Amino acid sequence: MAHDVVIKGGTVVDGTGAPARRADVAIDGDRVSVVGDVDTTGAGQVFDAEGRIVTPGFVDLHSHLDAQVGWDPIMSSSCYHGVTSVVMGNCGMTFAPVHAGEESVLARAMETVEDIPASCILEGLPWNWETYGQYLDAVDAMPMGVNAGGYVGDVALRLYVAGDAACEPDFVATPDQLKQMAALVEEAITAGALGYSISRSLFHRVPDGRNVPGTWSPPEEFFAVAEPLGRLGRGVLEMAPRYNEPDGGTSRVDEELAWMAELSRRTGRPFSFNLQQIKSLGDHYRRVLELSEEANRSGSRLHPQITPRSVGVLFSLAANTLVDNLPSFQPIRELDPAGRLAALRDPEVRARLIAEAADQPVDPYRSMYLMAEEPARYDFGPEDSLAAMAEARGVSPIEVWIDAVVETGGAAIVNWPVMNEDHEAVRELLTSPVTVLGLADAGAHATQIMDASQPTYLLEHWVRQEGALTLEEGVKALTSETAGFIGFTDRGVLREGAFADVNVIDFEAVSLPLPEIVHDFPGGAPRFVQRAHGIDHTFVNGVHFMDHGEPTGNLPGRLLRGN
């Protein structure tokens, strides 16, 4: 039989955790037709995978591509890292349901929570919907390189039903409002939403500084709104939890986990929620893992969602810099990156900036790390900090930064980890039996954070360098475990009959270049992107989508609706 595509001579890591094995892969239409020995005679396309691993496409549970899907069909940076399916609508933040004329309310809320410019959101989306099901229909009509599905968000639901009053900390939904929200959730799930998402994080605020709707709501409200998931037996739950009180340090982990566990038990649905190590909360993450395991033994399905590296705010000459507050930099801020670089090369400008920063305290720079060489590193020690580098040279941290920026032609990045600062804590989270990978945040935090590259980092650092996971375990974490959480049985695995979402990877070459700023959002707005080395080919629904980090021009992605 002549096949459409044959991937020849690779080592198949099928996503199930089974031992890697040498095998060919044949694709016909949008499905894998053979995993084994394949005759290439008459094949439409043949790809040589000798010395490469062949894996299922990666499934990213946590993106905020809800707006970017409207103007960026390849959905970068996810596409550079072997991701073939993304889930949108996380953390309660969605663009539906929405009343006509109130689009800017959701756009501005998304901007303050996820750092996606509201102007880009309003310009880049057609806004030709009201319900979440209609939003899915609009996405279905858009060209896409990767597959995408989404959750309906609690923030949008509450704003739709109760308006601005839902942002008040003492707001309590009426029984009628709860019925309306539950009906909207049922509409969304019936139309194909993958689940229902919630935000209770104290970091998430609307433009005037109040917390997003739902932050202070009594748990009983979420039981009422999520009721359709249990009755229909469909959809999952996702949340950004409120682990602490407003004072920042008082834990409420036990209280939060208790109602989350009960909601999962009562609905019978899987429940994933954000979890990182945070210095101010001590070892709260260990308590979350402990309570999740305990709850799951009594019928809950809790899966803390984790990321395999530190979450850091990035500083770049092309975006936010370390000298934005210095007087001599104010006229330079108005220049483009080339102009900024030329200014820093001027000895007089350099001297003024160093002098103006001379009285700055050094301690903040003990938590900031220079990224000036490839491959990009994220496993920092105290000796890697800007402060330590400055002390070793007998200069100021700002002088170290200016010199690095000039020496790298503006490419140097400073990383300020704010979560998962403890490398060994990340190891604990990654190897826990209850956690699931997520928190890549693709599409969000445009000029602040770049974590969409986590699949590449997991393979490079935790599998190849550290050996904390076997290759089979690492691939499983990126594929069948994430796909299985959503309920997909025919994605995230490489077997006959499964959808042909496939990666061909040069495992020994997998690494990350530095993040960089590009200006490709609507209106030329800036954002960070990060590419990858070693991802040779990516196929989506049987079609060659990415070739050595470059899009082929094919856009085979589909809307993924829930069962």
C-alpha cells in the first residue's frame, strides 16, 4: 500500500510510557496507519528519521491564545516546541459570553491579568459572538496551524450576568444569577467547551485594582455553576487558586483544597489547578501535593498543574530594562532597539547611567540572573546572580548589565524568577504522581514572561541533562498525560488509528536559544518569543506543519470540541 507520509527509521517514543523502539510510522489522511516496518514505495512524502526520536505531538493544557488565534494562525511560540494541541480559556479568563458593546470590558480584564494588550485584542478579533459556543464557532472558522480547544471562564460568566458589581469583594450571586451562569456553562459544554475555569488568585485584578470576579465568592457558588459538568458527565475543571490570605503569608491551603476536592468528587470531573513553589508561602506546595493525594484516595480527581522551571520576569533592551527609571535613560526609551543599543555604546551615556545607579541597593540583584549565552539556562545558583557577577568584577550590577547588552548586540536577557526559584522544589513537583504539566501561558504576559518553551526545556534539562525523568516518562508527561486529562484518547499517543500529530526530534540537539522581542502583534505591539533547536518536523492531523523551526505554510489545525 502506498502511504501519504512515511517517517522512516526513527526511534518511536509512543507517549504511553512504553519502552522506546525502532519503528517506521506511516500516515494516511489525518491518522497514523502503521507503526512498524513500512514500505516506502509510492509514498507521497518520506522523512528520514535515522538518529531521531518520533513522538506524539505535545498537548499544552494551559495557554492564553484566546486572542492570538485571531491573528497568528501558527500560534507561536507554541509551534516551535512540538506543541500540536493547545487549551485556551484558562484561569477564568475568556472572551465569551459577552454582551454587545462590552467587548472592551473583557479585553481590559485580560490585559491586566495576562498582559495581552487590550488594543491588540479588540483589533485582532472579530467579536461576532455572544455565547461561548458562538465564540468556538468563530474560532472554528479561523485558519490554525495547531489544534485548539477551550474552557468557558468564570470571570466572563460573572461579568455577563452581574456586570461590574461582580468585582466587589462582598458580591454574592443571587439564586437566579447562579442559574443563569449554570445555564451558560451548560450551553458552552454542549457546544464543545472542554471545561469550566475559575480564578481566585490574588494576583488577578481588573484595571481599577479590584480582584477579578470570583476571587471572594463562596465555594457554594462554584458548585452551582459547575453542576452541568457532573450531570452531563463531560468537561474538566481548571483554576488559579487562592492559597493565601491578603497579608501574603497566611496560608489557606487546607481550606481551598477541601472545597476543590469536594467539587471534583461531587461532579466526578477531573480538576487541575496552578501550583508553583513560592518563597513567601514556604513549603505550601508540599501540603497541596499531600492533600491532593489524600483527596484522590477518597474519590476526587485533583491534579496540581506545574511547570518544569522557574517562572521569571524578563528584562530586555527591546522592552522593559533595568534602567527604565534612570533620568539619562528617559530620552533613550523613545528609541527603537537599534537606537537604544547605539546609546549604550556611547561612553558618556554609559558613564551617566552607571553613576545614576550607583546608590541602588545590591540585594534585589541577588535574585536576578543574566542570560547572555546559548543555550538558555534556567537552573541558577547564587553565584549566577547579577549581584555576584558584579561583586566578582568590583563593579555595579548595572555596569555588568550594560556591558552584557553591548557585547551581545542587545540580545542579553535578565531573568528575575518570582516562582519556582528552588530547583529542587521543581524536581519534587515534576516527579509527583498527582501533578500534570501546564502553566506554559502561551499567548500571555507578552513583554514579561516567556514560558511557552517548557516542552523543549523539559526534554533538554530534566530528561537529557538531569535524568530526573526517563525519555519515555518525559514524552508521556507532554502527551498522553495532558491529553488524557482533557479526555482525549486519540491524541497524545502514537499508535495505529490515532490522529497523526507527530514530532520528529533530534534529542541530542534539543536546546533553547535566548528569548527575543518581536513586534508582530496588531499595531506592532511587542512580545517575547522563543524558538527551539532540535525539533526537526511537526505534523498536525497528518500534514507537515513545521520544518526545522519554520512553518511550511500548511495550516492543518482544527477546533477541538469536548466529547
